[in-house]
Amino acid sequence: MNEDPVTGLAKRNIWLRGLLMILMALAYQLAGTVLFFTAVIQFVFALVSDAPNLRLAAFGRSLGRFQSQIADFVSFFSEDLPFPFADWPPGA
């Protein structure tokens, strides 16, 4: 017979979420690569100037929070979509 409209909507939503989960997993990998290079650059700054760069430290922290938001969404802990669907997490 006909599919229940509420169930059909839920199935469409789960497929959309699945697509978003794949995209967010790719963003997580890209963010991990950027975080790695940020750490290498930060290490070089620390070697040269004997102190870490505060802007890079704040960026690294916000990037880590972004990855945390992605992990929460992908693992179904949170329904909140991370950046670019929400504001970028603060670094401070």
C-alpha cells in the first residue's frame, strides 16, 4: 500500500543526514591535515622565537573545536550541524 508520510519523511531525512555525514567526514580529514601543518608551523615559530605564535594557537584551538563538532554530529551525539551550517567555533 502507500507509505506513511511521517515514515517517508524520516527516511528522506536519514538519507540527507547520511550525505551530510560523508561530507563532514571529508571536512574532518581536511581539518586534520590543516591542523598537522599548523602544528609544524607552530613548532618552527617556537624554535625561532622561543615562544609560540598566539594567533596560530587560537586557530589550532578553534580547528580542534571544529573537529569536535564534526565528531559529535557524525556519531549522532548532536543534531547541530558544524561550520559552514553554523558559526565557526571561537579560538579563545
